[in-house]
Amino acid sequence: MIASVYFSVGRLIAYLALGLVVGYFGVAFFNPNAAAIVVIPLGIILVIYGFLISFGTKMKYASVICCGFRRVKSTFLLGLVMGLWPCIPLMAALTYSVTLSNTLQSLVFMISFWLGSTAYMPILGILAGTLTRYAVVHSNAERVRRISGIALVVVGFIFVSRGLAYALSTGVVRV
């Protein structure tokens, strides 16, 4: 349980640092045309990725990534490194964060992203310490995979609609 808290705090610090940097640059350099060009394709990628996860496509890069962390002994450091490790949901969160109107909103959004991806960590910590065998026998990873995929599809559609709104507001796309 304590290890999962250290891991989560490491990820929080990484997300806050990323949110601060992205928020600063978003305020300084935000351009709706550029945002539309980035947000729409990212939304499409999230939709495709969500469908792939929902229908059972296994992503093979996870084991390769995890093998690089065999020697790390600090769960805090592991959380920090994993928080900085690029993945599609994090890239989507950072892309959305750069479109916000100020750095504080970017930080609040990254805290929300952290909360959404951390809510299950204490439960996993307890399960890993005491109920591992029960969890393995009775958990339904397929259900969790489908729910995660559906969530990514929904977020992808939100990104596409946000990107289209940017394109419409700047006159790049006319209806």
C-alpha cells in the first residue's frame, strides 16, 4: 500500500512538471490553427487506439518498456519516470493542456488526469500485497480493457470535436 502511494506521488510530480511547462508554452504560443492541426489527428489516434484496446489487440511494447526498470528500487523514482514516459493518453492530456487559457488551468487539468489514472493505485497496492491470488483468479482483465478502450474512444471524439471547433473559429474550415 505504501509503495503504491510513493509511486503515485512520483507520477503526480512528473505530471505537475509537465503541466507547468506545457501550460506556460500554451499561454505563450497558443494558436487555434496549430491547435486544430494537432488536436484532430491526435483525437483520431485516440479513437483508433481505443477501438484496438476494446477489441482485444495486445500492445507489445509494454513488456519492453518495463524490462528497462528492473534495477530501479525506489517506487517513488519509478513513479516519476513512468509519469514522464510518453504514452498516448499522456500525449493527449498534454495536447489538451496546451490549449487551455492559462498555466493554472493546465496544472488543474494535469492533477485531474493524475487522479483519474491513480484512483485504482491504492486498490492495486492492497491486492498486490494481500489478495494477489484471488485477484488473478477472479478479475476480468477483458472487461477493464474494454472500458478503458471505450473511454479512449470518447476522449478521442472530444478531441476531434474540439479541433473542429478551433478550425471553424479561425475560418480554416467553413460550413
